[in-house]
Amino acid sequence: MHGIIVGIGAFILIGLFHPIVIKAEYYFSKKIFPFFIIAGIIFLIMAFFTENKIVSSLLGIAGFSSFWSVLELFEQEKRVEKGWFPSNPNKKTDKTDKTDKRNKK
């Protein structure tokens, strides 16, 4: 029974991280990646000190999902550049900053 609960939890957690990555990239750009690293470390520390096997497993899954989200943030930026996802018109990107500097000279 524990395996089924952990499997369902993993399915839900991975499913939740997908839209979180999309929204994080949209509003904050890939520069928010340290947040995901810190969150992953915190989840793993919590998993290490949690005695309940199911909760510990789910915290471990959340931790490694956070680490995987770092890669996905960079991939999401590429998806936005390809036009697969909308870009935030209010967000300044590195490319916009470089273009603005060239035009001001």
C-alpha cells in the first residue's frame, strides 16, 4: 500500500512542478533557479529527518523535483523563444538589455 501512496504522490508532485516552472520562468526568468536549489535542499533535509516513510519519500521526491526544475527553467526559456509558450512582455530579458545598450551608443 505504501508504494501506491508514494506513486500517487510522485505523480501529483511532478504534475504540480510543471506549471510552477512555467509561471516562475514567465514572471521571474531563469534567474530564479537558486530558489529551486534551496527548496530542493530543504526538502531533502526534511526527508532525512522525517521518520514516517511515506512522508519522507514524498519530501525526497519534492526535493529532486525541485532540482529537476532548475534544468526545466532553462529549457522553458528555449520553449518561449520558439514560441511554444507566451513570453511576458513586462519582463526584461538579457537579450533585451543587450539590445538596449547597443541602441543607446
